[in-house]
Amino acid sequence: MIERGLVIPGQLAVAADSHAVSYGALNAFGTGIGSSDFAGILLCGQVWLKVPASLRVRLTGALALHASAKDLALALAKRLGADGASYLAIEFDGVGVATLDMDDRIVVANMSVEMGAKAGLFPFDDRTAASVGTRWQGLAEPVYADRTATYVNTIELDLSTVTPQLALPHRVD
């Protein structure tokens, strides 16, 4: 979906796959739904969703040499717990976002579901624009948090403090 340009920044995209949260790397609200719900969408062309509250994760710094985006996601899961973001949208922001390439953002957005999140959203920035190029010219409508947006919590995370992580079965946290 991402590689073929089928997900557009600012779009709501659902799929019968928990990996749909990866679309958040492109500034799209991506979420997984059940197969029956997906079949209903194909039949009637609509879906009803509860709008989730948001958890802000403010990133600063940059990942150290041996730390990866997966380490970042696992460190966040350790901090929040496997259900610490249940039915929330995790909104990543802060100057540290610019240090993450699109592959990093896809990994982190994808792992949001492992913390119970409905979506993991990155802001639309120069890196996103460079990644999507001109294929959505005139179609993309990036979304941004309102200046007055409210959050259930704000977590500050300095990327330079992230170290290589190891998750043990059967919980990501």
C-alpha cells in the first residue's frame, strides 16, 4: 500500500490487517479492522469508527549509532506497557521526528498497535513530502494537530537515550 502509493497523506485508510497502522508514517490515519467489517465496507462503502483520544510522544535528539527504530518502538512499549495506548492515537512530534527516515517511521508507526493504539501518526514534513514525491499532486491533504489540541498525556523521549532493546516472548513490553 505504501510502496505502490495507494495511501495518501491525510487519508483515513483501513485494512483487514493490523499492519495498517504503518500508514501513519505517511501522515495517514491507518488502522486495522476485522474481516467482517472490511467486507461490510466493500459492500456499502462506509465505516463507523469511534474517534480515539490522542497520546502525544514528543521526540528530541537523534538515535545513537547502534540504536534502531525498532529499539525506539520497544523502549516506548516498555515505558507504556503492551496496553498503555489502548484505543488511543499516538501522535509523534518534536524535533527528533526529522531525524527519522521513512523506513524508521514505518517501523515505529507499525509498532504502535503493539501498545494497543488505534493509529500511530507522524506529521507531514519535508521528509514525507520527499518520500511521496509528486504522485499525489493535488490529492494529498496533510493533517496537523490543532494548536489547542488536547492529549490524554504527553511523553517526552530523547532519542539519544534509546539503547538496543530485546523483547521476550510473549509480550512486547
